[in-house]
Amino acid sequence: MLIYPAIDLYGGKAVRLYKGDYAQMTVYSEDPAAVAEDFVRAGAERIHAVDLEGAKDGSTPAFETVLEIKKRSGAFVEIGGGIRDDAAAEKYLDAGIDRVILGTAAVRDPDFLERMVGKYAERIAVGIDVKDGCVAVSGWTEVTEHRLGDLAAAMQDVGVRTIICTDISRDGAMRGTNREMYKALSRDLGIDIVASGGVSSIDDVKALADLGIHGAIIGKAYYTGAIDLAEAVRAGAEGEQK
């Protein structure tokens, strides 16, 4: 299982939200690219970046910061947040970012999603954020009537190869990850599932790896020291070998 340490970006800084609440934001670093370099030194090969400003308003204010993360880390970098049209997706991909994550746009504009997947294939992932079984959009500020399983199956049908699923109630809360949700997704779908939200211990990492999940995103647990990233990378690799 691949480990994706996360960098949430706001105002050019690395931050974390508590349960997706912009009013409960903690700044962890003034230099996100330095954080990315630390990830690589710990053995991580992939980095998950989120533009929290873009997620709310549909723009790309973190663009230059993301490029600096890519340049200085040399890692595989994926970015989500605010990518809602062709221009935004192409801006990142043409600049050398490895993968873009469509969230709100994938839910609200199926034609856009299908067009992007047709053009960029595996360089397009879909982020599905879940609250009480329903899909949330616009930086988690709006909960829709879409059910997780139905939407995920529809994404697979149009050719999406990677889904990043976040349980908002667990994100940043250090309560453990929603193992049953990921187990069901892995069972029902034939594409790569990346678990996000609540991965707060090595036991969580090992449990997800045992489920055969493709990847796990580690955020707050890294920044607070609850998870040693190097140990998590090893645990993920060992899970793949079982």
C-alpha cells in the first residue's frame, strides 16, 4: 500500500483543518516545500496536496506553491481543490504535476469529468468526501443527496482509475479511520481506492494495507507525531507483500 503524506495549503502555508472546519485551522509550516522534502527523506514517494482556498472558490491560488513542492521534493505530486474546468486541470498537468483530483466538478459536471478522463486517463483522480454516507462538495461546505457507493460506481463506469475517499467526520479528529467504508469500496469496485481521513495510528495503516487498499493519506497524525512516517511507509510496503 502506498503512503501519501498530506500537505493542506492555505495562504501559502501548510495547515490542517479539524473536521473540515475552516474556522478551526492550525498552521504547521510557513514553508510547505520543506515539509515535502521531509516526507521524501522519510521514504515517501508520493505527496497529496490540497488547495483549501481553491476548494472553496474554484480558483488555483496554490499553483506556485504546488510547483515548488514538486520541484524541491522530486516526488509524485497530486493536487486537489478548486479544479473545476479544463483550464485549471491543464494548468497543473502541463506544468508537470503528476495527477489532479477532481471533487466538486466531478459531481456537478459529469461531462467535464468524462472529457478529462478521456484526455488524461490515470492522471485524473476523483476525490469523494463523505459525511454520514452522503457526498459533500465545495470544500465540504455543502452536503448533496448523492450516496457514496452509487457515485463511486458511476465514476468507475466513466473510466476513473483512482478514487480518494475522505470521511469528513474522521478527518483531523484522530479517531481512527473508517475501515468498514473502505472495505466495502474495495469489495465493490475494481479501481484503486485511497483512504483519507482519520488515519491516526500505525494500526490504521496496517489494517488498510491488510484490506488491500491501494493507498492511505496521512495528515494530522504525521504533524502531531502520532505516526512515524518512515514506519508507516514500511508498514504499507509490508502489507503489499502479504
